[in-house]
Amino acid sequence: MASPVAQQLDELLSEDMASVRNRERSAFDRTLAGHSGRLVLFGAGSLGRTALRCLLRDGIRPLAISDNNSSLWGTDREGVPVLSPVEAAARFGADTAFFVTIWTDSHRYAESRTQLTSLGCNYVYPAASLRWKYSADLLPYFCQDLPHHVYQEADRVRAAFQLWSDERSREEYLAQIRYRALGDWDCLSPPDPEPSYFPDSLFSLRPDEVFIDCGAYDGDTIREVLHRRGDSFSKLLALEPDPHSFEVVLRYIASLPPAVSSRISAYPYAASSSRSRLRFNGTGEVTAAISTNGEIVIEAVALDELLQDLTPTFVKMDIEGAEIEALEGARKSIADHHPILSICLYHRQSDLWRIPLLIHSIHSGYRHFLRAHETDGWQTVGYAVPPERAHV
């Protein structure tokens, strides 16, 4: 008999496609109609500005934009006034729909809703239905995309559910699917208290570890490795294609004691399925990524080529949506050596199920775990751990 979590997943995925498409097309309009067309956007950042342009283009004019940044109060965006949360709530809170147009890794929707409801706003909504209505401008964005894509891959979604090795992972997976399918932000769990990539409850690091850090950024993962292992590791290879971030990594490595730095190698490459040259959006920030519109050209390499003379024992990937291509380029290394894999699953909607299924197709012996380390879908990481190294 299927477990309660499996039954809930089946029930969620049983919605017919026509209903799903109608829901994603009409959800925002139905919500707005329930408030006689009255809405306020809460958040004047990038999402708020783009959403405002979409609404105005459609002939929908918000009553206001509200923001916690006091320097914006009293200004306007496209003729729409920017108000403090207190003033917006006092003027419109009783019957107006407030849509939270903030989604960053340092923000939690529940906190904005609590702030607004405490001020007297009776109707607060996440921006999911707004994104669905204006998907051409607002989607895809990281793990957020149109719900019908989840249902188109329902068989894969169900297959990936079978891979999770503990109930906590299965429950998190169901919550993440519900989030993607329904725009239900309340179903998401609080952030996991353990750090990304190295949860002690799942596995332990060894003195002979050979780390492969894909997406080294500013050396943050290297610092975490050294914090945990000191000089007790064998080798660390760091890949970072963003030129600015790569220079930061090089300076950090040079600052370390020679006994440590001599075992760390950095490469200005992107991990991919094969050696190639790719356009790249080099921002020097965590959002730097491969992009067809990128202003620079970078080198990409398959890990199987780079690791010909090494036996990797731990691979981390946080590479802004390029994880599947990078895993394809590491097929032989994974199949032969079965390293622990700490792979981000939130950069694209379907990564949540496609990446575990891909890893399983390469090596079926892993135990799989899922943890969400930050709020509202951010920093969701899948862990593939050899059974002999798994604590659970």
C-alpha cells in the first residue's frame, strides 16, 4: 500500500491538464476580480518593476507600490505612487489585494505577509499567479515556471519520488512539487539548520577526500571545507568561469599556508557535457551564469576530461542551471568512483526530478536525500551518497 506522502503526490498529480492550464491562465484574474480590480504591489525591486510594466500594458493600474525602503516613499513608478507599508495598509488594507513582489534568497514570503497583516492588510498573496499570467516576461525564473510543465512530466515526477531514501526527503519533495504546481508557498518547510553541501546528519568527510567544487564563486565552499577539515584532505579542484570571481578565488588560495594551497587547484572553466566555448553573463555575483546573451566567452570542460588522473570522492555543483550538462560530462567519473554528490536542484523547475533521475541512470547504487537550506525554494540541494558513507 502506498504511503500517505505518495498518495498525496498522486492526488496532486491527478489534476487533468485542461484544468491545470485553465488554473494558471485564470488564477490572477479571478483573485483580482474578487477585489474589484484593486491591487497593491509590495516590493519595488526588479520583480515589482517588471510586474508593474506588465500590468500597465494590460490596462491594469495598481493603486500603489509599497516598499520597506524609506528612500522610495513619496516617489512614483510609471505614475504609480510608492508608499510606506504603514500608509499603504491604512489606505488600502481593508479590501485590496496585496501581491508580494519580492523573491530573494534573504527574504521569506511569510515574513512579508505577517508584516502586512499586522498592519491591517486582510488579503495578501504571493506573486505566483502574477508570474503565471505574465509568464512571457516573468518566467521561467529559477525553480518557478508554469505549473503545467510539472504535469507534463508527471511520470518522471513520480519516478523521482521513489528514489528518496528517507521520509524527510519524501515530505520535502512533495512540498517542493506542491510549490511548483500550485504556487503554494505555505507548504514549504523552514530552512534546514545544517549548512549547504555538508550536512553532518547524512555523511561525514574523510581525511583522504578529493573535492571537486563546481561553482567556486568567491571561495565560500573552499572556506567551508577548510573549516571542517583543516589541512586534513587530499586534493581540491575549484572551477569558476566568472573572471572577477575567479580572481577572488585565486587571491584567497594564495593567502593560505603553502601546505594547504599546494593541494588546491583553480580553473577558469565551466563544468559542462564536453569541451566547448560558451557565452557567459559575468557579473561577479552569485547569479553569474551561462547565457546565450552573455557578454563574454568562457571555456567549458567535461569533468571526465579534467579528472582523468584523479579519483573524486566529493562533487559539489551550484552552477546556475548548468547542473545537468555538468553531470552528463561526469558520467564516467560518477559511474567508476561513486563520489558523494551535492547538487543544487532549484535553478530550474524540473531539476528537482530530472537531476536525481539522471544520477540514478548513471549509478543506481546511491542513497538520495533532499534538503532545503534557505527560504522559499532557494538553496534546495539533492545529495547522492554511497550506502557505505550514508548515516541514514
